[in-house]
Amino acid sequence: MTLQSTLNKATAHLLEMACEAVDQLGAAGLLVLPEGNLDWNAVREVCQTTRVLVAVVEKHVETVAEAGLIPVEVEPVDAGIVERITLALIESVANDLLRSGARVVVVYAAFDSELDSISTIRLGERLERLSARDLRALETSVPFETLKAIVDIAVAVGREGREGKPVGTLIVVGDTREVMARSRTLGFDPVKGYRRKERNIRDARVREAIKEIAQLDGAIVVSRDGTVEAACQMIDAPTTGLALPKGLGTRHWTGAAITKVTTAVAVAVSESTGTVRIFQNGEIVLRIAPIGRARALKWTEPEIEPPPPRAEKGN
């Protein structure tokens, strides 16, 4: 889309009204959801004293930041405006740009390709979400950026599935040598043969590829630096002494088991609910229910049951 050299009068007026609303309400900031690209310097000029967050895809992040605005990188999704606003707010909370309970003024295009609507949202009424602070609080050898990227992928898989069907998966991150020593390939490894730089999750194409691979049986193993080391892996680790919530399947027991005997972190996505659970030291340390497949994203206290029979290990 061609960059607009200036804002039209209607857009400028709408932004002025939104900035006034931020001041009057004592809101945490203004969130803008454009349909395409805008003259972000002009937006900054209109909203000189207002904290402005802009939900944009990866290619526009740098331009928004250069204009002195705060980019919120979102995945391009074919969804209604309500879901898109919610996803942008989730990313804002996840990256510590907004806090749960904050009030936010949102400007978006509801009826046309131009910005034409204003809403006020209090986050505590809409969602609760894992934040960057929660992940940083985990004492793990996995770098924060790698862990956050894996969690973002898992949340996307739980929320979207693939081709309209729900998908479950297990991603094991860190302590690769020990994890691979307890793994074997289920016949075919789709990442085998690629160079390391072609398998790193910092590449958006690799993140999309992981979502496709998630449909296949077996675990995905990722190193500390974000390189996908192997996929379709059968992991063999003992479940003795573990206790997990009732109703969880083999992939969750496997995630708990491998983190009990290694320093890895496991991220499991439930196929039935889309819920993401993060395992460390054989226990669930964080739980994320997906927006769109649940009323809210919040932590819950699980019911506990003993491990499955020994015969089920590694399945």
C-alpha cells in the first residue's frame, strides 16, 4: 500500500479526539489499529503528548519506531476487528507495554479502510495474559527472547490450529544434548538437512514452518539460541514421581518428564482446548488459555492425579 504523505482531516480529527480522551480518562495510552500504512510522523505530530501504540506487522515496525511511536508487532490474521483488537492488547501486555487492569483508548477502522471509530477498553474486563515479567521470573538457562518466541508460537498454534482444525504439540527448549540423548525420530524429521541459520526461530518463515510441523506427531526440540534442532521426536523420560492435573495427555506427561531429568523447558499445547502449559523441573509453572477458545486468559489451580502406568512412557 502506498504511504500516505499526510493525514486526511477526518483521520486527524479522530486522533485528536482520541488523545483528548486519553487525557480525560487518565488512560495508559492510545492504541491505533490501521488497515494499512500511515504517515506516522504526522500521527506523532497530532498526538504530541500522548503515549501511542501502533499494531503493525513486522515490515512496518521500524518505520513506526522511527516516528517516535511504540510498535506492537502482530501477526497478519484474517479476523474481525474485535479479535484483532484483543490480539493487539494481548501482545501489548505480553511485552510489558500495558498492564492488566489498565484503561486504553483504541482507534480503528470499523466500517471502511480509514480510521473511523474510537473505543475505550479496560484490560481487566477483557483479558489477563502472561507477561514478559512472568517469563523473566522463571529461573531457567533458556534466554528470555528464545523462550518468549516459543511461547508466542505455541499460543498462536493453540489459538489458530491449522487449516481450521485444532492442533496440539510439544516444544522442548534448551539442554539440547541431554534431550536429544533421550529422543529418537519417528521415521521422518522435516528439519533435517537444513543449515542452522535456516532453522532459527528469529526468522518469521521458520516460525510459520513450526506451526506446520506442529501438526505432525512427536516433539520439536529447540536449542538455547532458537535453532530448531529436530522435529517429530519420540522422547523417553521416566514419569515416576510426577503429578499433573487430571485429564492431561501423553504430551503433557512427556513435557513434565523431560524437564524433570534435564534443565530444558517444555511448552505443550493442548489439542482439545488450545491451552498452553509451560513445564520446568517436572511441574507446570505457567498456564495460558487462548483467546477465542476460552472466555479469558487466566491462571487456574489444577486438580492433581498420579502418573500414568509405566508402559505409557515416551508415547
